[in-house]
Amino acid sequence: MEREILGIDIGGTGIKWAIVDTETGALLSERKKIATPKPATPEAVSKCIQEQIRMMGWKDKPIGLGLPSVVRRGIARTAANIDNSWLDVNVDDFFTQRLECPCKVINDADAAGWAEVAFGKGKEENGVVLLLTLGTGIGSALFCDGKLVPNTELGHAHFKKDIAEKHASNHARKIGKLDWAAWGGRLNELLLYYDRLFSPDLFILGGGVSKKFELYQNYLDIDHLNIAPATLQNDAGIIGAALCAKNAFHP
């Protein structure tokens, strides 16, 4: 069974990658990053990745990719922070052809959640686990007894007469110049809303702001909600993408 798989996390601003040991979640190579091309069309993104895997000497071996898109049956149905030319592209086939390796694509937040459930805070957690990535927007990954409910995109749920990520993302904190108390209060409102919908046994908070959990945890209803910061941080999307490819090609 192939346990060494290349994981690639495609974001709106950067593309990150590393070789992953899918049995342990460890990175077997240095995590590297390049800027996402502008515009981030399928051709431009694939050319960037082609060059990197050529320099690595990665040939004919599986690749998992996380993409900021709803990916249903291998087809991109949305395009968040990437070019709209991704819409309706069979991204599994596209990357397999362009990179000349077997490729599997997954929603980027689902990838991060998969990694946390397999190797991070959600490991061996029974019941419902909801991971939220708090960044430019809000990504979500929902699991029940370790099984993924894909493409939830809860950051786009209607909330406070708008959508959730415009109320409580890290970007909303920055552009609103909110202090940690004000932003923590907003995030708490959103977590309570998600709690009413899904009753998670565990919330995992990911994204860069997870490293600053101690600055806002006192403004969250931790007596009522079980909340923990993510542990894999910037590696989660890479690890989860590799796990997705492993499950697709070596179930």
C-alpha cells in the first residue's frame, strides 16, 4: 500500500505542499509554499504545480489536493477566492491529466478536518465533530463518528442578516478593527447558532487564529460548548489532502 503521498493545499493566496506519511500524519519533506497565481485559473495553477513536482521528481505516484471549492463527484461546483473558470471542471480528471499522476481533489476545509480527526484534536472522538477554519472566510468540516459529511460550507450560511463569515471570520475581525473581546463575542454567537443546528460533541477551531486561542477563549461559552484549538495548524490541509488520495486509491 502506498503510504507516502504528496499533499497539496491550494488557497486563494498561497499553494502549500509536502510529502505525507499517511499512516502517521507526519510530513516526510519540508513544507513549501508559493504564491497562488493571479488570476488563479486552472491552467495557471496547474502550471505552477507541474513545475514544483518536476523539481521534486514526483512521478506516477498519488497526489491529493485541497481546493477552495465544493467538490462533488470530482467536479468543482463553487469557486471561493479562485477564478470562476474552475466552475464545472472535473478537477480529478484535470489534475490527473496535467500532473500525469493519479489525483484526488477535496474541499480544502474538509481536508483540514480530515487531518484533525485522524491525527489531531478529533482523534478517537466519538459523535459529532465540527471543525471551523477561521481565516479570510470560514470553512467547515463536519464529521459523525469519524465519517465526513462533505462540502458543508457553513461559513456561507445566512446569519445576522448576512452570511456567517462576514460576521465572525478573522478577516471580519481585522477589517472591523475588533478587539478580542468583541470578536470573541461574535464568534461565540456563531458557535451557539451552529450548536443549535448540529449539537457537536466537539468544536475544533482552525486557521491561523487558532494559535491565539488564549486571547479570546474567555469570551466563548466553554461551560456549554466543548471547544478546542486545532493542533495541526498550517499542515492540516496538506495532510488531509494526502489522506483523501490514500482513501481514494488505497482504501
